Amino acid sequence: MLNIKDGEIFFATKKGVLRLVLLKDGIVRTSFSEDGVFDERQGESYNQLPLESDFEVVQNDKESVIKTKNLTIKIDESTGAVSYFDESQNDLLKERSFCPREMEKITLYKVADAGSAVVEEIPTADGVKKKIKAADKVEYGKAYKTRTYFEFDDSEMLIGFGQGENGEWNLRHSTYYAHQANKKIAIPMAVSSKKYGILLSTKSPFLFAEKNEKAYVQTEADYYLDYYFIPGKSLHDVVKGFRKITGKASMLPKWAYGYIQSKERYKTQEEILDVAGKFRQRNIGIDCIVLDWLSWEDGKWGQKSFDKSRFPKPSEMTEKLHEMGIHFMMSIWPNMSPNTEDNQEFKEKNLLLPGTDIYNAFDKKGRDLYFFQVKRNLLPSGVDALWCDSSEPITPEWEHLIEPEDGEKYHEFKTDAGNIMPLELANSYGLYHAMTIWDGLKRERTGKRVVNLTRSGWAGSQKFGTILWSGDISASWECLNKQIRAGLQMAASGMPYWTLDAGAFFVKKGFTWYWNGNYSDGITDDYKKLYVRWLEFAAFLPVFRSHGTDVSREPWAFGDKGDKYYEAIVSAINGRYRLLPYIYSVGADASLNDGMIIRPLFFDYPDDEKACEITSQYMFGPSLMVCPVVSPDDKVTVYLPKGKKWYDYYTGEVYEGGRSFEYICPLERIAVFAAEGSIIPLTEPKASTEFMRDGEIEIKLYPGKNAEFYLYEDEGDGYGYETGDYKITKLTWDDTRGQLGKENLKCF
């Protein structure tokens, strides 16, 4: 029998209590507890959405049926299995009809005395890390390993659960381990081609598996079984539902959409200013230059300070950069060497994770102390943005010379993370670390939007000014191809701001499995071509940056004026700045209207079977379809979705949709197409966004259908957007009349 209490529906089974919380827009929180207790800590960081009060319940001997204006939900009377149907009674998602879920109670342990633990020090690419080998532990609570079994349609695709490192796409008929790693970002959200999403409230490691006629999601440590079912008329609606639950994306400043120059690493203040000066001398666009690790004195890993011998006057450096219209970003780390002042402050207050030199971001006192050190030591220098590297903050897979299997990586992470942090929070350290930076910077610098480039995130990270990137990838055409899928996985998982190391982090081949570039001779013509194609792809991502080790990454490292590779690089950067009014408007839509900057083709063309198969093309904003070059022969096979004409963005040539063809890309551009019925605002590219204020907007029309575009403009920084301090111009195109219209609006 159903029991309805305060808008929540409870159903008792032999094994426990099922709870359905009906929320607005058809979202359903589906929970199961063995003892009927629903601990408030489960999903506590998610928004409490309004309840759906308009529903009816019909019961019979076989099932209970709950009807809302959006959904029909059926509960099997004998097993408690839940099934979801749309308003036309088409099935969307079904839990397995028999034994739909399983739970196993576990004991949660923590280290009793970190001082007596047996700790091994391991040199890693992220500094020396401490690893607990043995320790006395004490019980601090109970939790559950949970499994929810689902029955999917044969043709159904499931995309998401974060960013994979092996070119993952459709997760069906596979095992996908969702844990944090250097080149992997776990996000507890996946979407189906049937236009719904599954969002887990877990913060623990989890996995998806479909094998031996069983499909399930397993979480490792939760207070009860819990997930959100998010339906939508389109997958765009599903992502909007994700943001309603986990939080709206903060808006990035305009400069963050310009070009970001980075490498491992700029060693001195003089070198940074010299590189910035060369960009200005050559009139190449740049909005930010980045200081990677070792800003600190040698031997003091993670100390939040500047080595005075190499950075004698950091505030003077940033002032000069700002005069050139260039912002300054620097990397900071959650781990601090034991001989540093920062570490000692944490140790004295017992705010390090047990047995490590990593600060405890789960503790508000730890977050406050960490940011206090940032404020005391770094903010006076005028740093504009932070790069929170190694925010997993452990990568046990990188302790091996031979790459572990995926299952080994998962279980090592689960073990090592569980030794130093609560297992029920082990996947979400990056979320709390980002919260540290957001809360502190927003409080201290009300006129500057938070920019936090970070390697790990979680559902809700988008609230905290985070830009996620794909980790220390290696240079090869195969890797470039996989990175397209990695970015689209992240978009499908609800994350708006994603980027990568253009040209890959590792260029050469090292002695470990992950140092695996194909270009041991460095900057040869072969690598130059790969780099150019990677940078051209990166120019059509939410954030545009170059970074890596082994070789320099400045444009002149690949040639000089007149050289084809140099000119192609400059062309890619200029093209980014020319498109900035479009990109900034699309970014504003991601923040204000829960929109998507990039996404797979099937989000926009769900009824085009061919488009659903495409993994090498994607939509960038509402109008542009990007087809990166992923092979050295300059050819790309393009599919144009059916139902409309498509314009070559560069040449204006018109193509009919519903066809595939081979496109030859000259070195200076990849294949980009604009959909018929599009308006794209452009501007004259200049040396940085700072010099593009009040620039004239050029409207580029692609006729054939009526069109509209919402042009967003504001001061480019600050938080005025939160209170409506911005301008939106609705641009329209009446194709029958051949007439362009403009209307000033206040909101989307």
C-alpha cells in the first residue's frame, strides 16, 4: 500500500521502504531505505526543488500508478520495481521487474591515530605523496553499498557519468568505473537517447555495468539508495533539470573566453613578461598567461608563495601584464611539503587528511585556513585566477610503471581514498576544494568573477567558477580523436566549462605508461601539424588554452611570420576572437538559462539516426557544427544532419543536409558549418578582450529559415549579472521578408 505524507510517496516492501519525491518539471527522486530512515545527509548539497502537488494515484492488485502532467509512474506491487512513462505512455526507464535493487550494509572506518600509521612516501608528478600502508582504524558510522538494476531498450544509448580516458562513448554493454583520476573525471549524471537523465546523489565511487543480461549502477557508500530521474522534451531540458538540482553555473569573465597561454613551465617573472611582450609585439591575441608549479622556493612543494629570487616583485609583474591587457593565472595545490609554513599551520590545527600532507577540504575550518593562506600570500600580488591542480587529490594509477586495468584503478582509488577521507565523500574532494576558492574569492574580490581551472569536479562544481580540463594527456592523433568524445561526455554529464591541453601535455615518450607521446624528437613537422589541428579544435571549445611539457607552446615555437604553421596558429587565435560576441552570449546562456556550450549532435537532432552515431562532430552554441581534423591527411568525413541546409562557415558554400561527404581542410582551418536559419554575431579581433570593449558587432546571416539569436553584453567581469546588470538584444531574421530585426530585452 502507498502512504502519502507531505507530498512524498512511500511504499513498503519486504526488504524496506521505497520513497518517491515528486518534483516540478517531472523530476522524481527515487529512494530506498532498508529501515525506513532517510538520512538528511544523503544529497544534502543538492537544491530542494518545489514539490509537485498535482498528481493522482490509482491502485490495483498488480501495481500502483501515479500520474502527473508530465509522467506516469508505475510501482510493481510484488517487487517495488519502478517504471517511468511519458505523458503519451511511452516507456522511458524501467527498474528490473524482479529484485530491482540490492543493498549491503557496510561499516565506515577512519584512521584512529595518524601519528602511528605506517606511511610510505611516493614521488609523483604532483609532488611527493604520502600513502597509508597500515593503520589502526575506528568505526565512525554505517552506510550501504547499493545496486539499482535497470532494463534498457536494445537500441538505447547511455552517455555521461563524467569524462573517460579511453574514448568511451555509449556505456551500454560495458563496465564503466566512475572514480577520480588524473585523466578521468567522475560525474554522477548520465543521459539516455530516450530523453531522460539519471543523477545519483552519491559522493562515493560508483560504477555502471551491463553484462550477463544484467545492467546496474552500484555506489560504494551511501546512507540509502538514491537517484533522481530527470525527463525532458529534449536532452537540453534534461541538462536544465540537472542544473536545477545541483546549481546554476556561475558566469565566467569575458577574458576567460580569450586565448590562454601556458606551458610547463615559465620559470621567472622576467620570462613571463618577455613572453607577454612578444605576444604584443607580434599582435597575437592573448588574455591570460599561466604560471605552472614551482612558484614557491625550491623544495617547498605546494607552499602558497613566490620564490623572491625568481619572482622578486610579483605585483609589479601583474601590473605590467594588466597594462598589456593580459591576466595572470597561477597553479596551487592541495598538498604541501612538510617543511613548508603552510603545512605547519595545518598540522598545528589538525586539519590535514590523516597520514598525508593534503588539507582537509571537507572541514570548513580546513577550507577557511587554506583560503586564508591564499589571501595572505597570493592575492596581494594581483593574481587574477587560480589553477587548482591535482584536485582529486590522489592518483594511485600514476604510481605504476605499467598501466593498471580499469578495475584495478578503481579499487586502488577506493582503497587509498578510503584510507585518508570518508569513503562516502571520496569522489567529491574536488567539489569541496572548489568551494574553498569560490567562497573566499567571491567574498574578497566582489568585482572579479572566480576562475578556477581544476582537474577534478563533481555535480555542483559548476556553481563555483570551475573550468574542468582533461588532465595530462599524450600527443597522438588517436588521443586527439578521443578527446572529442571526452569533452562531449562531460557536456552530457551537465558540465558547461571544459577544456584540454592543446597539443597534449606529454609530447615525448617517457619510462612510465602515462608519459606516452609519439613525438620524441619534439617539434618536428609531424608534431607541428598535430599541434595546429589540436589548437584549431580547442578554439571551438568553451575555454581555449594551450599547455604541456617537453616542448614550448608559444606560437613562434612552431615557426615565424610567413611560416605555414605559425600563420595557421595565429589564424586559429584570431578566429576565436572574431567569434567572441557569439561565444560570450552562448556562455551567458549556460549560466543564466542553464544552456549548453558544446554537446553531441543527437542533443539537437534526436530523430536523425545517423547524427546519433556521430562522435567526431559536435554543436558549438546553437548554430555552429564543428568537425575537427583527427588525422594527418587533412581529410574529415562530415555528416550534415537532415532537415536543413548547411553553410560552410569559412567559404559560404551551401550544402544539403542528410548527407555525408569527404571534406579537405587547408592547414589554416578545420571544417565548421553554420545551420540554415542562423544569426552569428562577430567582431574585429584584437590583441585581447580588454581592447575589444565597445567594438562594433557584425551580424552574419545564414538565410533559408527564420532565425533568432540573443546577443548578451555586460561589463565583462563582476557579479552584476546576478542582479540583472546586463543588456540582451534579441536579433531576428524574417526569411520571407528578408528583414533583420532587433529588440532590447532584459532577460533570456
